[in-house]
Amino acid sequence: MRECRQCGFPRKFARFFDWRGDGTIISTDRLHSHTQIAFLEAGELENVFENLSHSIGLSVDPFLVKAYRNIGKTIFSNTSLRHLKRLPNNGYFRPQWLARAFLKTVSSDVAGLGDGLVNLDSFGAGREAVVRFRNPCLNALLAGSSAAIYESIEDTEYASVDFSVKDGDLVVRLAHSADSRTEPNVEGRFYLEPTQPVKGPVKYERCPTCYSPVLASLMFYWDVTRGVILNRASGDREVIVAVQAVNALLRELETELGESIPRLIYWQQKFLTREHLKSIAVDDASRFWNSYLRDLALRGLGYPLTFSRDDSSVFVDIINAHNQVLYAAKIAGALEAVTGIATEIDWERRESSHGTYSIRTANDT
């Protein structure tokens, strides 16, 4: 992947990623046209889902696969893969080498998003396919996306999907199924909300050559040979996600598993954030919060319209957070790390595009 000669940021993403003043990042490339994206710690998101599974006593993986197979059909509908389904569905017109060539056209995008390296192990037109990911993360989501691609190019309503990890690789087996699991109002449930960027106060020092934020080139490192994005400071793995897809995914979990899901996800994310930050010494609270909020903005997670605080509480009014529940949990986890005291949240407004809430320590509620 070619890099900016001035700052080292990948030139492809410098061209397509637009860091906005409201703490969002808008991708305008051919794969995610005008999509709001965000950098998330892969391990943290995996832990949120794993802990959620433990809390409810049921693996959420099937729901993640189901959600992303529907979301993925929207995301991948504008890629070159859509042209493959125009060919007659047999081995003569769709040989394995052609399917592998089509998948290769998006493999660099998959690697660039931090999802690992994707290859096609085998393909039989109208029958089955086996997809392999090296250095995978968020396995259930990758399996769901693979099913979305397969169902789109094979023009089938439903494909069986089975995935497992073998020698560190994620192996996804997809096959045509006689079971057509069409569901009512799927489009209504898995819609991707439009992006609504607004003006904001966040300003970045920009590279004079590629115009990317200098801090972004200092924070993120792309190891494209492995399909991995690393945080230079922490060494943690990062992954680029479509914000609308994350919101649709969490909305589907709530629909399937009940209204308690947002509360459980909030507590899981708050705990992980607190544990991540608790070793940080906070000598100057104002300096900490300014740095913390700008770090969230650099990742595309949003930036508050209003943020006020005292020693034991914060008030937040924010538009375009990557997800209102996850963002609020990150603020609450930070407050607990700073004070060492458990917190409670009081929501005044919780909508997908607008959140207003107060978070206070337990001795101040």
C-alpha cells in the first residue's frame, strides 16, 4: 500500500477518508460511499459480545451472523462482486478461477479495513464455497459478511453458513440451502441510517501533502501484508467499521433478545473502558478529558456539542456519536477510572443521532 511521502499515512485512505469537525469520519470510496466509519479496538468489541453472551447465557454469534449477512448485502451491493451474478449459475460460466479473481478485487479493501486476508479455498457454482481469512477478527461478523457476498453473487435468498477457526485461520463454509428463510420486513429492520455530518469545533493539524490528520498517522499503522491495523502506542489491534452497520447490528440484537440488551452492552463497555484506563495517572482532570475526547473524535466516535463536568459528574449532549450507548459507556468508564467510584447514568434523550445524559458517581446520585 503506497504511503504519503510526508507523513506515511496510506495514500488510498488519505484520499477517501474525511475527518470532520464534529468528530466523525466519512468514507467516500467506492466500497463505502458516503459512509460514516470509525476505528474500534477489535479485542474490545469482541469482549463486549463475549461478555454479553455470558450475561444472557446464550451465544450471540448466530444473531451477529444473521445481522451482518443482511447488512452486508447493502454494503457490498455497489462492489464489483455484483457483476458475477449476471453470469449463468454453472461451472462453465462461473469457474473457480473467475470467482477467485472477483474476490481478489475486494481483498485489498478487506485487508485495509483491518479484517485480515481473505482467500477463496474452493467454489462450486450453484453449490458451495469455502472462504478463508488469515489473521481474522470479529469472526461472526466476517462469517455474516461472507454469507452476504455469497447470497448476492449466487442470487439465492438463503445459504447455510458454518464457520470455525483452524490453525488460526477463520474458515467459512457456505452452501445453497433448500431452506429459504425469508423474513418479513427485512429491509425495514436492517436499514442503514443516512449520515448527517454537522459542523463542529474539532480541528486537526493536517499533513501538507495528503491532508490527513498528523495524529492519525502517528496513531495507526497498517500492516497490509497481514491485513491488520495496529495502534502504535498500545499495540492493540484496530478495525475500521461502518457506523451504520454497528447501529443496525445492535438494533437487531435488541429486537431479537429484548430491551435489556442496550443496558447490558452499556455495562460491558463501561467495564472494559474503566479497566483499560485505570492504570493511567490523572494529575490534571481538564487535560485528561480534553485529550480523551479528542482521541475519541480522532477515531471517528464523535465529539460532544456540550460537555461539562465537575469532580464527580459529567453532562454530555452529542450528535453523531458512533453509537450512543457505546459512547456513553466510554465516558462513564473514563469517569470511573478518574474517580475510582462506580457511576450511574441518567438519559434525557437517547436517539440514534442524538444523545443527552448525565453521568454521576454513586456518592453523588
